[in-house]
Amino acid sequence: MLQIAYLVLCILGTALPYSQFIPFLLEKGLNVNEFFGQLFANQISGFFGMDVIVSSVVLWIFVFSEGSRLKMKNLWIYIASNLLVGVSLGLPLFLLMRQRQLEQTASNN
């Protein structure tokens, strides 16, 4: 059940952010200046931008520390998913694969 919840969150964590990002790309292209201009257009959007940046760094530390502890492979995938979509995909994807690793380890013991 937990794995299904993480999988659903992976799907939502990709679809919802991209529902906002794809129209931006279609209208503005890969305009980095416009992207950051809109991201930090006011204090509220800046609040969310900073929150996501800090959350991403925390995710990277968690992925490498917990992933190494559990001997998980291909940890770069979670960092790449964070960079390509965001924490909204990177975190639930890592938690899904972590749960699978924990259950596999438990069944082998």
C-alpha cells in the first residue's frame, strides 16, 4: 500500500509541476532570465522558490546518506529526477525505491 502511495505521488509530482512548466516553455522557451524573474517576482513566489531550493539540497543529502546506508544503486537517478522535475518527483521516487529495498532486505532475512 505504501509503495502505491509513493507511485501515485511520483505521477502527481511530475504531472502537476509540468502542467505549469510546459506552457511556460511553449510561450517563453528556455529563457533562464525570465524563469528566475518569474520565480522571484514577489516575496511569496520567492518564499516558495527558496523552500524548493533548500528542500532539494536536503533531498540530495538524504539520498546519498540513506541510499549508501541501504546499499541502493544508481543514486544519481533521484538527483536527476529532482533536477529535471523537482522535489515533487525526486523525493517520492526515492522513497518508493527505498521502501522496495527495505522490503526486499526484510524478506531475505
